Amino acid sequence: MPRYLIRICLLIYWVHMGKKIVITATFREFNGNTNDKIQRLFLESVKNQTYQDYLLAVTLFKEKNVTTVLVKEEIPHVVFQGDAKEHRYSLTQVLLNGIKVAKENKDSILLWTTCDVIFGPDFFEKIVAKIKSQTCGTSYPHLIYNSLNDYKDNKNGHLLWGGIDTIFFSSDTFTEPRVGETIKKYPNEGWGHGDYFLVALGRAFYKNMINIRAYSKIKKVSNDRKISEETTLYLYGSDKINSIIFRQFLRDFHINDKKSIKSLNSTIFFLSYKFDSIKDIWINISVYVITLVVYPIKRTIYKIKVALKILLKL
């Protein structure tokens, strides 16, 4: 089939689906370092999606060349200028700006994400297929690589159970005034507890919380958070403040069961997202086995090999 016919068919399909995905995010500078290269992988994964009805809502915190890159890459986008004051970053502003754009696009899907992830090519398509009214979700756990070389060589990848870097929300609920007011009342500035807060928002306002990992997966490359690249104030102190605010949010919304409060360093809280089929359940049981049994054995063997190499050199 000629390419132009394929594009026409895809356009008709997207119009029929009728849901724009509003990606709300922020970027580090594109300055040729490791984080630059990781962010370009993120943009490439967005451009290669089988579902192309998306818009990137970018909140910048004094970054200078992000817009230039987005224009060059021909990524549909709108840009907001944020002000995190003493902190480098504000999740609150990123979310509120995403809501502004979602309100302008009726029946859209709001997708919050960091920009060090790589989406599977059908990730957006699966979101649109699975989402319903009053539904939020993710693809969890992510497969993380410690370096760009590991990712390119597809080696040493391991499952990330300690955090979530991508969460999507049906905008029918997320654009309600009560949600925006809650985001303003419990601000998240700087670093720490942002993903926990978003999961808790899902528990507070949404009827359905789904995990679509059985259908489309997310990969992640560890970014570089050296003090030379992030201001000291961004890394220091904000985590404690965000923790206090987050726990107050849990108390105010009666999300104060032991399962939630005592699991901030475990996977339990993130398992609020339910698997919606037998296929999901069995796939994730196998994931648990691999994570809890196979990977620890592999890591132990690797450490033994490294130790033996060092001893042999002595």
C-alpha cells in the first residue's frame, strides 16, 4: 500500500479515536551531555508512536534552548515559563500548565512524564484503547538501564520498583476545579515525592487505576544528577518539605491506611494500579519472580566475577 494511503488511513483512525494526548513535562538543557542524549531518545520515542495525536505542554525553568530543539524535531508543543524560585523545578506548575492545555482539548488524556524514559512504539495507542472515564494509569515497573551504553547494547537492564516516571489521567476528572485546587493546596516544589503525590491523586479522585504493562512497556535510562548540573538548593531540603506536605495530603483525604503510609520505600503504594486481565496478572507474577529471584542471583554472580577479576590482578 502506498505511504500516502497509509497516512490517510492513520489520520482517519486518529480522528475516530478522538483523544489528544497532552504530555506535560519539563526538560533539562540540551547541551551535549548525557542528559541531552537521553532526552533526545525520549523525543524520538514520542515521534515514533503509532498514535500521533499528541501535544507536548512544556514548562521551562530558565532553560534556554529547549524550544529550539522541539522546533527542529518538529514536535507539536506549547511552552510555559515557570518560576520555581529557590528550587529548580516545580511539579505543581508542570501539572497546572498541563491542565490548562487539557481544558483546551476536550476529552483529552493528560500524560505526566519525566524525559528520561523511552516509550514502546504503541504506548500512546494502548493508552487510548484502555482508558475510560475516571481512569488513570501507568505501565509499571519500568525497565531501567544505568547508562546509555547499557541501553544501546540492551544489557544490564533491571526492573525499577522504586518509582514511577509516567502516569496518565483521563482529563474528565483531572480538569475538574477540585483537582486543580488540591494541586495548589499541596505544592510539590524541587525534588521528592512527586510520583507518590500523583499516585495519591489517583486514589483520591479516580474510580479506576490501571496498569497496562502487559500491553506496552516503558524503558528508562538513569540521568546524571551531579551537583554540577543541579543547584544545591534543588537537591537539598525540598524532599523533607515535600514529605511533610504529602503526608498531610494523605491524612486530609483519609488515605492513611498502613498499606499507603508505610510503603514509601517499597512497591506496595505503586501497586494501587490494578491489572485488568488474567494476562496482566500472569505476566506480572512472572515479573515478580524475575525481580525477586532471578535478578538478585544475576547481580550476585556479577559481583563475584568482578571481585575475582580484581583479586587476579593483585
